[in-house]
Amino acid sequence: MTELETRSKQIRTAYHQLEMQQDGRPWTTEQDALAFMSDAGIVSRLIMDQVGSWPQSQSEFTLDYKIAESIWWLLSIADSTNIDIEKALENFLVSREKHLN
């Protein structure tokens, strides 16, 4: 496990504790996926804002922050579904490289 994966897992574990206090149980992987989709939507809006096709965002978040948060969600989802994210990404890249050659 990489340092980023380890740190991401530690943060997700801490959030599970907050969810226990708030909801009486930690979020499910399905809820994590929905949270990721919400953040991915914010990334889209921030991109649209950046290129001028959406009214200027009043978001407190920056594009780089939301992209990083989306990556964090994907690391968390991969962990909770027992997917080796590095291996999955490597397999994807090899597949696309073969497809394009």
C-alpha cells in the first residue's frame, strides 16, 4: 500500500467515526460512491466556470481541491471493494495503450 493509500484509509476511518456520531453507523460503499459522484459534479461545474460556460461559482472549493477529493473517494471505494488501485490503473493503462497502437 502506498503512503497516499495509507493516509487516505486513515482519513476515511476517521470519517467513519464522525458518521457513527452523526448517523449511528458508518457510510456504506454505496454512500461513498454517491458522495464521489457529487464531488465529480462539482469538478464539472468548476471546469465549466473556468472556461466561461457556467456563471462564476460561489463554491468555497477550488478545482484542484475537488479533483484531489475525487481521487480520495476513488481510493476509499477501491479499498472498501478490495481493489488494488495501482494494479487496476496499470491494467487500464496497458489496455488503452494496446488499443491505441
